[in-house]
Amino acid sequence: MSILSINHLRGLLFARKELKFMHIFRMILPAAVFMVFAARLDAQTGFDNPTRALYIFDLARYIDYGPGFADSSAFRIGVLLGDYELIDEMMKLARTRNRIQDKPVRIGGFKNLESLTHCQVLYVNKNAGFDLKKIKEKIAGKQTMLITEGYEFRESMINFIVVNGKPRFDINEEYVKNEGMSVPESLLLTAVKTKEDWENLYDQASKEIELQKETIRKQLETIEQQRLEIMKQKNLLDSLDRQITLKEKELSEKQKVLNTQMAMISRQQGEITVQRQTIAGQQKEVQIQKDTLAAQKAKIDTQLALINSQLDKITEQEGRIKLQLETLEKQKLVLYFVLVALLLVGILAYYIFRAYKIKKEANIILEEKNRLISAQKDEIEKQRDIAAAQRDQIAYQKKHITDSIMYAKRIQAALIPSLELFSDRLEHFVLYKPLAIVSGDFYWVSSKDNMHVIIAADCTGHGVPGAFMSMLGVTLLNEIVNEKNILMPDQILNRMRDEVIKSLKQVADEESVKDGMDAAVCTIDFSNNTLWYAGANNPLYLIRGNELLHYRADKMPVAIHYKMQPFTLNRIDLQKGDAFYIFSDGYADQFGGPEQKKYMSGKLKETLIEIHSKPMLEQGEILDRIFEEWRGDNPQVDDVTLIGIRY
């Protein structure tokens, strides 16, 4: 009963990923070709990414970063973005070389100078188009080793060049010392010493660039062929989407049939239970009749014994009569004896006949009940076989449905972005506990320059219906925030409400679909230390010192509603150390505790005030432990999402 086979779904997702990859590749490669032609001898494309990553890691091991380096919790390597593949290569290398100078390695990419944070090593390629003077001003005094590629001789601390396929570099020892760092003599010996040597290396590199231009031209021709193939795959993908829609309708119909069969099985199980009770009662009646027959037989045996005893007495009396009535005629004596014997035999025959008749009637009733029991047993076995077949069919269908839902879970997890996008700037935790395999709750984050958007949302329903709504919400947020650059929370909610009403074709009447979502939307402006908040039924708690401030949400969902006013925008001036929390209603609505009541929002506030001073990750663990202890043996009643952030 599976709508799409696992191989079909995997093929679909592979086609989508390939399309997205080729689109990015088409956009990046022309820019790289332009940089090669424009930069002349400055651009050195001979360095491949594995070699760059290896050189950066090796150079970083031998540099003295000054006395402040001992206080760093990790060794951070940053890349001003120009080549995303270099970041991937460095992350791969960090899995095997995960420590530099006895500190864990962290790799980060920065889209612009405004998002740049402190790191021990910063790499930038001239092809990325950044102003080297502004970079130097940004990192001045922070003991950051600046490694560049493609710039002039001694413009940075360490600069890469490639000649005849061999990587080389120069070191500006004076610039390094002025920034409070030092380079060992072993590295200085291997570096390019004079500007004349550097210019000779550039002359050799010019010849290599001409060869690389021809290679890039051929690659562009190959890319154009791949673009045509991708268009064919896109048409195939559109066809597969239409097939998915048809299969989803088929799944809905089959789900209804499955529900009908489950109801029929439940009704049949009830009938079987009644039949078993009837058989047990009949077996009890048969046993009672058997006991009655046994009692009657014992009574007859007693009566026969009594008759035999009476016959013995009669015989003795006959002897006395013979002695006392010797004068009576022998014919009268014989006549009296025959009459008495016939009377006794008649009585005995009557009791024997009566016992036989009772036993025969009981046997007839017993045989009839045995036949009835046998027929009922055959019918029960037949019903059992039918139920077993239906059970096996249901188990088969359940497995395929569960497999499909598990795959949907992986798709949903891949769509939800990670808060690690700006983890260097914000200490945080995420408590995310779906009720079923897939969740109606979701959280979402995005970053635009110094503006960071964080959202916790609770969709109508949970399980598969809620997951569909959450995927719609993620898709709309990607369009509203990432594509249309709408960053203020109230505008995000207003636009989302319009798109949900349009997507679900909702109208203002009682029969229309009222599905939607509750959400808390926060936008952090790091430039002005400001938090902007707007909520649809989901509030925000801010803890400053030991005081909890409750910012209330608008009492209307992100969907059609009798109240359709614009959402309220709240401005909060943040202070260092402020902690704020956004969440769905699943945590507070959980039943449990000694009195089997809801946890309630008041108790949640008390808990947050008690633990707010602890590290954020520890707070998440404490809240998870409290939730499980409160729930105990009770089932979880709803999806749970709770996000905590310290500014």
C-alpha cells in the first residue's frame, strides 16, 4: 500500500540536490573565470583546495599567537567567503586533525566584514573581491594570522603563490611581529625572500594561467551541456511531483479503507469474546447435566439395593409364614407369592425404565449441544484465520506507512535550519521533542548581515498533518525572509498569514479550513543591541537579573480568523547577559505530577527563573529532565519546542 517506493523517493531527492548544485556551480564558475582574466598575474588558481587546507593547518601549528591565545577555548580558522568548497575541504581535514596547539579546531565562513568574529587564522583570496586594507583594520590588535592568496609581495602576513604546480608563500615578518605574534625560523627559511624572487615566480605563474584559461573554457562548454541535461531532469521532476500528488490522494483513500477494516476487526473481536462466553456457559450447563445424571444413577443404585434388601426380608417372612401357616393351602401361598413378586418386579421395571428415559433424553440434549459447540468452534477458527490474515495485512501496511513517515522525518529534519548559523555570537539551547515520528512544531533561523531571525512555531495538529503544515511554514519563511528580505517580525507574520490563507484557500465561513499555526518571531539587531518580537498566540519570556518580563502575543493565529488585525511589534533594548525564551504550548500542557495535572505556564516561569543563570546547554538538559520526570508513565500529549538564548 506504499505510495512511493523508497528508491523512487531517493531518486527524486537526488535529482533535486543535483539541480541545486549545478545551479550554484553555474553562478560561481563564471565569476571565477572573470577573476582569472581580470587579475592577470595576481590570481593564482594553481592551489587546489586540499593543498590550501593542508598548508593552512600546517602553518597554523608553528605560529606563536601571543599570550592571549592561552585563554581561547578553541582554535578558530575563518574564511572570508569566495570558495565554499575550501570550507568543506577544511572541515573534512578537521575530522582527522581536530586539534591545533592542543585546542579543538573550529571552522567558520564569513559572508562580509561585518559578520567577521575573532579567529586565530583568517584566509582570504583576492578573487573574493575584499578590500585588504579594511581587513587589516578589522583584525588589528586581535592577534589574528592573516593568510592571503593572489596579493602583492608582503601585503599580508603570509601570501600563497603556485609555480609549476608547486605551492610557495612569502612571510611579512615585520607585520607579524607588530601584531604581537611570531613565526619560527624554519618557516622563514622556506618562504620567498625578496621581491625579485617573487616577481620571477609571477612570470612563471603567468604561463600556467594561460593554460588554465583554456581548461576553464572547456569546462564552460561541459557545464552548458550539463545545463541542458538538468533542464530535462527538471521536466522529469515536475512529472514526478504530479505523480506524488496522485499518490497522496490514493494514500488518503486507502487510509479510509484501513480505518474501516480496523473497525470491523474490533467488532469481530467483540463478537468472538461473546461467543467464547456463550460456549463457556453451555459447557457449564453440560457439566451440570452430567452431574445430575450421575446423581440419578446413584439414586437408582440405592433403590435397587433397597429392593434387594426387601426381597431378602420377604424371603425370610415367607419361611416364617410357611411355619406359621402350615395349614394354608399351597395354591394360596403360591398365589400370594406371585402377586408380591410381580408387584416388586413392576416397581423395579418402572424405576429402570424411568432412569433409561431420562438418560436417553440427556444424551440427545448433550449430543445436540456438542454439535452446536463443534459448529461454533469451526466458525471461531474461521474468524480467527480471517482476523490473522487481516492482522498480517495491517502489519504489512503499517510497516510501509511507517517507513514512508520515517523518510518524511529525514526530509523534515533536512528542511529545518540550524541555530549553529550564528552560534559564535549567541549562547543557546533547543529542546525539540516531537510527539510522533514527524512533528507539527518547527523552529527556523536565518541571518542577514547583523540581523538574525529566530522563530518557534506550533502548527495545527501533530504527526503527518502537522508535518505537512510545518513544511509549508518553512517554505514560506525561506521565501519571505531569504528571498524577499523581510526581517521585521510583525511583517513576517502578516505576510505568512496572507500566504497560508492563499495556499490553503481559506475563506471566512464556518465550513472553511481553519488550519494554520501559532508562532513567536524574534529578530536580533546586533548593530543596535535591539530585540524585535511579534507573536501569534505564543509569548516571549525575557529574564533580566532575577526578574521575568512577559511579552504577550496577539490572540490570533497565522491563518484565517475572526480577528484579522496587523500583528503587534515589540521593541526590547537588550543588555549583556539577558536571557529570553520562545516556545510552543506542548511543554506547559503536559499532564503528570502527583495529581496528574498540566505543568502550566506559571510553573514554567518559576523553573526558568531558578535555572536562568546556568549555561544554556545545561538549562536545556535540566528542562528535558524535569519534563520527563513530570510526565512519568503518562503519554506525551503534544509536540514540544522550547528555545533559550542568552545575549
